[in-house]
Amino acid sequence: MTERLKVFDENYRHIGEELRDIIHEKGLWHETFHCWLIDEENVYIQKRSFAKKDFPGLYDITAAVHLLAAENVMDGIREVEEELGILVDPAKLMKAGVVRDVSRLPGFIDKEFTNIFLYQSTFSPTDFSLQGEEVEGIYAVGMNNLISLFRNDCKSITCTNFITGSSSEATITDFVPHETEYFNKIAEMLERVDQ
């Protein structure tokens, strides 16, 4: 499938459309939807499938998607439902802000305006039906611990598989690489929730 995405200038003004592969090849600005599930104590993150082409087996945002040219920001909810098998109420999504984020790999430049949303989770482990080719598991991490990791105030945190209960330690290198500014902004957004 050939995906077309909106292209933006560096001030987040829509200037056209382009194929996703070309956008990443040329490093053009585009928009994404990032949803972080939280509760009073935890943030729920996904571990990417080991079959993924990009960043296999790394921890990542609960659910995230590149928005297609015909979509608006709220259409990103589809990815939460597709990847995790849970239904979210759009009225309960809390818009936390828009953050610029750039990731670089050989032949690949991902320049995103990330629309960040937080969602208060009341889901139980049995509510999830993971899309196996995309997601290996959902993990609970203490909110304060994740904030500390993202701010580089600690070296590792415990990630507990929300479905199986097994735990493992993770460092920042076990996460999909984002700019330091992105991690700092997420920490700041989580801190506001925690107050």
C-alpha cells in the first residue's frame, strides 16, 4: 500500500502531500498521533514486535501513527484500536500538546509534528487484543520512574508486562530513539498529570 501524508513547513503550515517513503527519504515535515495510556500510578508502553522493520523489540509510545493525507489528528485513534484492540472514547483524550521530533537512520529522516494525547486507562489485561505483527506486549511502568528515566535522573526502570506479569529492567537505549527534547516534553506532560 502506498501511503500519502500531508507535508508541512517548519512552522506546521500545510504545504502539500507526498508519498510516505519520499517524505522519509527527503526528511519532510509531517504529522503523527501519539497516545500515552496512563493511570494514577503507571504509564503503559508498548514493546514493538521483533518482526518490525524499524526499531524491532524496543519500547515505545502506547500507540502512535503517521496521519494519512485524508485524515485529521483525531483519526489517529484508529491505531490504538488496531494495534491494541481497545476502544477509546475520543471525548476522554487529553490533548497534551504538539512536539517536534526528528529521528535519523541511514537513508531515513523522520521529521514529525507529534500530536500528543494522554488517556486515562481503566482497561484490564483481558481488554487488550494485540496486533502481533506490530506489538509484542504492553508494559506498565511507574509514572515517576519513567519521568526520571526520560530526564536522565536514573539509569534503568522496571517494565512489567501488563498481560503476563513478568518484569524486566530497561534503560533509555531500550526505547525507540527520540530527541532529548521529546523525552523532556513527555516527562513535563506527565508531571502535570501527576500534580
